[in-house]
Amino acid sequence: MKTSIKIVTPGNFAPHKHWYPKALNAQIHPLVSYFMNMDNERIIRRFAYLNPSVNADYLSTLLQYKPKYFKWAGADLMHTTTTKGKKQIVVIETNSCPSGQKSFPLLDENKEQGGYKELIEKTFLPVWKKSPIKTGITCVFYDKNEMENSGYAATIADSIKKQVYLVEYHENEYGQTVRYNSKTKTLELLLKDTWTPIRAIFRYVTQKPWNRLPLFSKTKIFNPVIACLAGGRNKLMASKAYDFLNAEIAEAGLKIQTPTTIWDVNKNEIPLWIEKFGYKGVIKIPYSNAGQGVFTIVNKQELDAFMELEIPYQKFIIQRLIGHYAWSSQHENELFFQVGTMPSKRGNSYVFDLRMLVHHTPEGMRPLGLYSRKAGLPLTADISGKESKDVLMTNLSVKNDDGSWDSDVSRLLLMDQRDFNKIGMSLDDLIEGYVQSVLCVIAIDKMAQRLVSTKKTFKKKLFTSLNDDETLLKELFSHE
């Protein structure tokens, strides 16, 4: 697959190219619009009122946090409850360079670039302006999701009033049309047989970005790869980052809520943990994304099928399963299970997740957009005869045999007047999800800072001690 390079000039943003048709014609739900327009002060007051043990002043400082590396993120959240009816938003994972704009209806129909412009002008441009490579070109790098990335490229072109290069950049393509110049410490793009320095990159390279992009360079990368290694594309490091931050914020009555997680598990140890969980669990390859490398287990047959797979990595994480109340696994002596969508006319309820996009702005951290995805099969008390992934997995991305990607848009739930009511979430649920998402960003950003020395070098020994996976380390240092 050869690197594709397209030139995007100012004045070419076309909404029909950058939104799903379903979202382009949708009307935002009034409750979602209200949430998106709430300022942080009102959010803090409401959240602290509902959670009296929370220190509101401390939460205010967290929502004003300025990330050094992780400036734009998307948290995947589950709506759960307990046998006593205690509802809770649980974090499944956090993504650097997340998708979402093409699925979020416009908040203001008079602003046709919507969240694209919000992210570019408030979060990307401040990074772009700080680049020391003032005469370099500006690029959008991506390895999937051209619909959204072409939208970002067109928005950047309008904002900087210059052409932008939209570069499709996949694994094993390093050095062909993109390279790192160690003398100038810049990334360069091959244009008409000339290696041209890059000023800044808006990055949507999601598949192992560390194997073809440098951790540090004078070329500004948004978000930088260090944010991926620290947790944005590394579930194992994210879990540790969450624990570190939870210890720090506990006195303020705050906590990142996640399923019980066991990390640094070798493959031959997995059956022991899954058996301990009553053959109910989720096994994750920490460095995969877009729904790849996640295996739901509800019986011994599914565990045996997983154990037969050949997987190049050495370290895994295992989480307790959040399913139907009849077959969820216990969480620290308490049962968490899926709330599910509102029952359909046929009585069917589905597992769904909520993607909450957040970013850093001059006003502090802010929500950027949200959308939801439901599983393929309904959530039922009897799961016999079904593959658990069809009942539990919500990702829309489908990887084709040729390595390209498609999306199953039929399971997309918009935040519009038609779909939002189906997920049964309240304004307070959205506020809780937003707070959880910001906490995740802070945790991963602080982990990224721990991995960088005062001399702006990568702390290899520290990273290896936290994430000692031989295959990952070979990928990470393959171009040294």
C-alpha cells in the first residue's frame, strides 16, 4: 500500500464529505446541546452537589489543567448499574486522536465546520504556531477514516490560509515518502523528488504510530506519540496511569472508575485469572485499537479459542466482564452490569458505549462532541449459542482482508432528537462522563511527562520497567 498524498487548498470544506449522511441531516438533541453549552463552573457545581464528598475547588483546578502532550482525546464509557440500582459511568479506554466529528450533529447550523473548527482553532493552532519550522509545510497524517481527516485538513487550510497535505501513512511505509531527518530533527515529506520539512502534523495515525513517527522532533505533532505510549494507544500503561492519578485525587473524593483490571499478565497465566473470574472476563492486547485485540470471554470454549491464537506480544491485561446481570463477573464483591439501551418495541435492549471527545482550550478542558455505538445482538439473560462479542462489542470499525477499514454505521447512535432518547442517559450522566474523561486525559498526560527527562529524552528504563514487552520495545526502537 503506497503512501497517498493529496493537496487540500483553502475554501474547499464541503460538509457532505466530512459527516455521515445520517449525522449531516440530524438535529442535535436539546439536552445534549444544553450540556455542550454549560460552562465548567456550572458543571462543577452540579457534579459536587450530587457528590458531596467531592472537593469542588480541587475539581475546578483539574478542569483548568493544561496538558503538555495529551491535548485531544476520546474516552469510551459504559453506563452501568448494580443490584442495588447504583448507576455509574465506567471508563473502558481512552484514545489519542479519536474519531467522532463525522458522527456529531452541528450545535449551530450557522457554523458549518462545527467541531472541526472548534478543535483546530482552539487546540491545534496554538501548537502549530509554536513550531520552530516556520517555513515548513502543514500536514494531516492518517491511516484510516479519510472522511474525518479530510475535514480536518480543509479546516486547517481555511484557518492558516495555506494549502495542507493530506497524507495516508501506513505501517512499513517509513522512509518511502516520509522520513525523519536526524540532522535537522524534523520530519520531511517527499514532494516532487524533494524532501520538504514539515512544520506541524495533525495526526490520526492510530495503528502502532511509534513504529514510524519519532517520539520527539522539531516538527510539532498533534498529539505526539509519547501520549500514545503513555496510555492513549496503550491500555496497559493507561491502567497504571489511572491508578497513579487515583492515589493523587482520592482525598478530593474523585476516582477514575474502571472495571477491575489485572495488568502485566503473560499468556500462559490468562486461564488462571479467567477461571478465577468464573470464566467471565475481557482479555486485551494493550496496543491494539478500533476494537481489534479485545476478546470477551463468557465460557471455557471462548477461552480455549483465544489460547489457540498466535499473538506476537507478551503482555496482556484482563478486566472483569460487565454484561447482563445474569452473567456479569463480580467487581470487588459487587456486581456491575450493563444498563443497556431503552427497550425497543420488541423488548430488546442492547449494550452501548458513549464516546466522549474532550480537548484543551483557552477556557480549560472542554467537551468537543459525543456519539454512541450499540452491539450487534440484544442483551439477554441467556447467552448460550451466541458469541459473546456479538452481544458485548460496540466498535464500528471493521478491518478488511486487504488491510483497509470499513464502518458498520447501522449500529451508530447519534446525539440527535431521534437516537439520544434510546440510550436513556441523563444530563447528570453526561456530566459524570465528561469529568471521567478529563481525569483520564490528566492521568495519561502526567504519565507521559514521567516518561520524558528534563533533557527531553525518553526514559527507556522507566518505560521498560512499567511495560516490559519485548515485541513492543522492538517496534518502538526499530528506527534507532
